[in-house]
Amino acid sequence: MEQITGSIKQGGWDAVCILGPTASGKTRFAVELARTLSAQWKPCEILSADSRQVYRGMDIGTGKDLAEYGEVPVHLVDIVDAGTKYNIFEYQRDFSKAYTNILERGCFPIICGGSGLYIEAATRGYELYEVLPDEELRTRLEPKPMEELVQMLKELKAAKGEKPHNSTDWDTKKRVIRAIEIEMAQGEQREPLPLPQKVLFIGVDVDRDTRNARIDARLQARLEEGMVDEVKRLLESGIPAENLIYYGLEYKFLTQYIMGELSYDQMVKGLGTAIHQFAKRQMTWFRGMERKGVEIHWVKR
């Protein structure tokens, strides 16, 4: 930890990102780092990069463990209602606001999470756009033949120096029109969001057997803590079953169990396997980041 904190204090970083697969101990590590830096250097605050912890009322299943943060402030948790479909554009926008606020108050931001897409949206400078449906444009384009729409899309992409997709990717007129809609909206000049430009990436690693054992133990603990009742409450609050299933993993399998589609044993076994596979996919994503040139400093926990 001493070597890491020294590098952070002297490195001129805009932010530190603590990443890792589920059950790796990344949250605990981020909190330890925040406390150490706050004591030695300047106040630190954590920005969550978890695609499901944004939802209020989804606590046990997403493993929020808010008590683990203690006195360390954490942002981007419990910011939208369960049942909605929060997207990557909204996350980048909300991240930018919280990140700017942390800097304005003289604090240092520590990003922590395992959602690779959210991490990259926050740290890689991607320009994301919220493109709402343009009904007037759709009405105007709908009568046009498919070939004309595809050519129009190719020209829009070529004008921005983008390589066009293979035409077989556009299997329906609706998809082509939506792609044109997005390309035309992205052609508008927009002010770039303030995002960190120099990020120190620290990966929390754990061997597969240990990770899987932790996943199994944590799943059992969360079931005993009342995870089934949490999902029942969400359903009883009026959230449709398909909306909870959309969130995947715990909310998918527990909803199917509550709806009578799975037995309890089937739910536990299937969910455990799904979480193991999810952790593996997370590591695959992080290795992909490294192949794209992101330097991740891995620490064993």
C-alpha cells in the first residue's frame, strides 16, 4: 500500500481506478486506499463503477455493502429507481458531474467497480450521445428503399472518416433508420464532458479457486440475509418480473424462483454457476483493456 500511495501522491493523476472481478475484494481495497490517502495527503471520495448498484432498493443482490465504506463518501450508488433501465450515456453524464464536484471541493477521486463498460466510459474519453427518437426524420425516411437508406448511412459515416459496417449488419429498415438517426445526431457539435485524462489503473486479482469459493460463500450469506425477500418486495412494489430479469444474475434467478419457474436448489446452483461465469467475463474484459493499451497494475488480495 505504501508504494501505491507514494505513486499516487507524486504521479499527477486525475483519478485512480480500482477494478477487479466480483468477490475480488476491490471495494475493501478502495476504501483502505481512500482512508490512507485521506490521512496522509488529501480527502478522497469513491465513484462507483457498478452497473446495478445505481438502483435504489436493489441492495443485497448487488452487494452494495454500504457499511464497508464507513466515513468515506461514495457516489453513483442509489441514484435511480429499480425497474428503470439506466444506460451508459446516463452513467457517463452522472459520473462527469460527480467527478467535477469532487475536484471542485479539493478532494481526490477513486473509481471502484467491476463493470468494464462503465469503467471505460468514465476513463477512456469516449464521446457518448443520448440520441432520442426523431419521429419527423423517421417519417421522412420510412418510404425510402433499403438500398437508398444504406447508401445514406455509408455517406454519413464516410463524411466523418468512419469505416462503414458490412451491409449484412443492417438486416431491417428500422435498424438502418435508427443508425442514420444516431449518425445525424452525433454530427452536431457538443461540449465534451469533463472526464479524467490521466488515470492510474489498479487491478485487484485473486486466483480462480479462491474467487469461486468466495462467490459461493457470499451467495449463501446473501440468501441468509434475505435476498429472496428483497426480490419479493421489488415485485410487490409493482416492478414487472421481466424488468427484474433484465438485470440478470441474482435478480434473474431469484425472480424465476419466486415465479415458480425454478426450484430453490436449481436457483442456487444455476445462480452460482452464472456468477462464476460472470467473474470470468469480467477478467476477459480487463485483459481486453490491456490489449488496447491500458496499463493495469495488478495486486494480489
